[in-house]
Amino acid sequence: MASTGILNGTLAKVQVAGTTIAHLTSNSLTFDMSTRDASTKDSSGWKESLEGQKSFSGSAEGFFAEDASYGYEDLFGVFAARTKVVVTWTTDVSGDNEYLGSCYITSLERTDGLEESSTFSVSFEGTGAVTKATV
């Protein structure tokens, strides 16, 4: 049964090639559309725009663990190989929407603070269209 009401963000997860990234604390998905200038002398000094290219990107943050079932080290392998992978933003709740598309990892960061839990962040940039599906 699909989620109802305001979504509990804990349900949202990111999967790379069908495998959920372990130990996430937050994640995001962004859709963008650039515009193209359509201003003319008839625009009375106001900028006018038309639709342009659409794109999508996303990111995730989590705790670093050497023995994660799928974590930083796995993401590093994808990054180092410059591999395009299918990334899915999902709740895995039957009836909920999910978004998936081919992406490259454009940024991967690990942070190790004094007496703090080690963390990582990863950024994805989509290539081509994103697909909206139902779980």
C-alpha cells in the first residue's frame, strides 16, 4: 500500500545498480530546466524566456564503514572506473513513486573528524531522461 500523508524521510533511499547505499543519513534528488532567452525589442526592457534543456542530479550523505554492504568503497570503484550506473531514488514501499536514471558520480568525499563518526557524501549527475515508475 502506498505511503500516505507527509513522507517520513527515513523511508527514502538511494540505490546504485539496484543495491541500496548503506548507512545513509540524508539524500536528495533535484530536477532542473534551463531557459533560453526570448527577449526582443518588443519586451519593453523585460527579459522573456522559453523552456530549455532539462536535467537531474542527486546526492547522498552517510556514515563511512569499511565493511558496509554497499558504501563508500563501492562508490569509489564506480567513480574511479568512470562507470555510468543506474541510480534509483525510492522508498521501496509498494505503490510509491520512484525515480531512476543513468548517472555518473561527479563527487565523492570522505570526512574523518577527531572523535567523530566518519562520514561520506556522493553526488550524481544524470545523463539522458529520468524515469518515474511505481514500486
